[in-house]
Amino acid sequence: MKFVVSSSELLSHLQAISRVISSKNTLPILDNYLFKLDEKTLEITASDLETTLVTSMELGNASESGSIAIPARILNDTLKEFSDQPLTFEIDTENLQVVVNSENGQFTIVGQQAADFPQLPQIKDESKNTLEIPADVLETGITNTLFATANDELRPVMNGVFFELSSDNLTFVASDAHKLVRYKRADVKAETEGTFILPKKPASLLKAILPKEDNNVVLEFDDKNAFFTLSNYKMACRLVEGNYPSYNSVIPNDNPNKMIIDRLELYNSLKRVQVFSNQASNLVKLELKGNQLTVSAQDIDFSISAYERLTCQYEGDDMEIGFKSTFMVEILSNLNSPNVVVELSDPSRAGLFIPEETENEAEDVLMLLMPMMINA
């Protein structure tokens, strides 16, 4: 088995899939990449059993098909130190010796049996759902929701992004019980309805490789696994088992108090004022009166406080409501609109943050934040 490959091209493919490899693998074989040469197509696989990412590259010069597992850390660390140059890999699949020839030297690595590498899971035909999604839609959906996922060992269903396919739209949802994000796209419709929960790790891997993709992504899933097929990548992952909570019941429908405010002004004001909030609670208070918003925070223990007044458009009753500033800053930084609409019903119910205008007519973005009690 022999092939010639550009060092920088190989490194860029390996770096894209190397994030799958866990630092605490249960099986030693998972510390390796699986290299599989089929005529002039080189397929490289990385896996942690839960998630598998496969990348493929076309080679100009290759001979003898075959497969071998090569230690990931040694290969990555070596390739990082090369300037862009052709490397010749000569692999003996019998004694598992890998010889890499560069312009000025030779590097010898010992591989492992390809047969020991875990197989890709199979999607069951009888329960398979398939959908083609434009890469930019999938990337935006994941980017808008991933930050709101939880780290809750007791409720694993909250630790991923919930996908809801219907004949009307595709919906992405994430929540950690304090904040919730719902991102809908009316321009992606499925023939059959279906739902699944994509774990956080594969979601963030997709977020990293999707910006380079120009074509549609083919999504296939059943009750256990999901496959995402891109031009040069294929990802298989085990889904989170369980039922996602009924998120629609949390979203308040009747919100008579509406504020429209410059998103960046509010964001920057919060960043300044939150420095003065109590470190344990991060509570900031929003006081709405007429067309004025007062953002304030205090830490009684250290006798520090701050407030800022901002102009806004406000329709509704005068009110005071408290939010955790770190969550509110996160929400505002993940909205793209110049102005944000904040819808409120009363100080004990969730506030909705909605972009005043979206970049795409088919988009529907809603972010929800639970309030905090303001101590009298």
C-alpha cells in the first residue's frame, strides 16, 4: 500500500476529524486514525465509539488498496512541523510498518490492525428518515442553539440539540432550563415527520466543518443513530435516547409589554454593569418606565453598585424584572439583528428575546430567558 499526499492537505483533513478522538479512550485502537486506500481514494476515520467522523481525499499517485490504523498523536505532531510538501507513505500491512518519506528524511511508525477498528453503525431501513438540508441552514441552526444546551448528567436529553422535522419546517431547539432557543426554518420541509436529539459533541464537530461545505447535507437517522453526509466528510453518531421536554408549553404567548432596543447598546451596557453584580447570582435588574430602560446591579457584600440609562421604544406597564446577566449577554451575542425585541408579561414569567428583523424571511428565531427574583 503506497500513496503520495500533500502534507498540508493531509493535516487539514486530520485536524478536522481529530477532535472526535477522546483523551480518555476505553479502547487503545481509538487513539488511531483508520487509513483505508481504495484505488486513488484515501478515506481516514476517527472515532470515540459514540461519534465517528470520516474524511476522504482524492490522490493523484497511489497503488495497492488496503487499510491500517495509524497513531493519531504522532501523525498530527509530525505533520504540524512540515512546510507544504509531498509525502510518500509506504505501508506494509503484514508487519504494520508505516514509512513516511519527506524531501529530507524518513519517519517510521508502527500501526495497528485495521480489523480492530470499530465498524460504522448501520441505519435500519424500516425506520430510516432522510432529509436534504442546505449546509448553511444546518450550520446556522446549530450555531444558534448549541450555546443553550445543558451539562446535566441527570437529564441527558437536555445536553443536545433537538431536531424536529415536519412538512412545514425544520426546527432546532436547545435549553438548559434557564434559557431556551428555538430556531425554525420554513424553507426546509420533510416528507415524513421525525425528531431526534443530537449530542453536543457531534453538533460542535458539524459546526466546525460545515462552513467549508457548498452542497446540501444528506441527513439520515433512525431511533438510535444519525448520519450526516457532506462532500468530503461523513459523520455517524449515536443519538441521545429519551423524550425531549415539551418546549412549546414553556413559551409564554401573551406578552403585553414590548421593548425594542439597540442590541449592541444593551449588550455593552450589561457587560459594564454586570461587573458590579453579586458574583454568586449575577443578578441585573431591568427597570422599564416610559421610553427609558435602567439597567442596574449591586453587590451589598462589597458595597458596590452601578446603573445605566438607555433609550428604547416601550409599550406596556412600568415594570422591574431581574435576569442572570451572563445568560442575557450570551443571548444578545447570539442574535444578529441590530435591534432586539424584548417581550415581557410580568416579573415572574420568562422574557422573550426576538430579532426585530431576520437576515432570511424563512427564519424564525426565538430566545427565552427565565427571570430571577429581585430581593426587595
